[in-house]
Amino acid sequence: MYEILIEVDLGDGKPIDLGHGLDPSGAPENEYISSKRFIDEQYELLNNNFLEEIARKIRDRRDPLLQTVANLRAAMADTAAPG
């Protein structure tokens, strides 16, 4: 499993890494699972009321990254193709 690290600032100016998993094929972990894990790790500062907000922020950062990776793979396949 691979992991995307997203820096999260909880208001104290000290970013914390939120890990979001990707399997070897590039399929992302469910963002709600990543969000819940992060909330549980930061239990003194966060509660489950933040679940939707954190999941949305994961999607906002993950989806463009995965699209860029897909575009790069396609471009590499085009240049590797004979012809």
C-alpha cells in the first residue's frame, strides 16, 4: 500500500500529516476511513463532527493528484508505443 501525506494545520501553526492510502493499482482508500483514523489519532483536538470536512479536503487534494498521475501514465504509454 502507498500513502499520500496531506499536511493539516489544526490552528496551532504546526502541520500534522494525514495519511491517505492507495493500493498498488492506484485505487484510493475510502476518504472517510482515512478521516476517521486521523480524528481518532487527534482525539484531544477533533471529534467525529469533523468527519465530512476532513473527507472533503482529502478528495479536494487527492483527486487532482490522481488525475495528474493518470495523465502522466497515459503520456508515457503514448511515447513508448511503437510508431
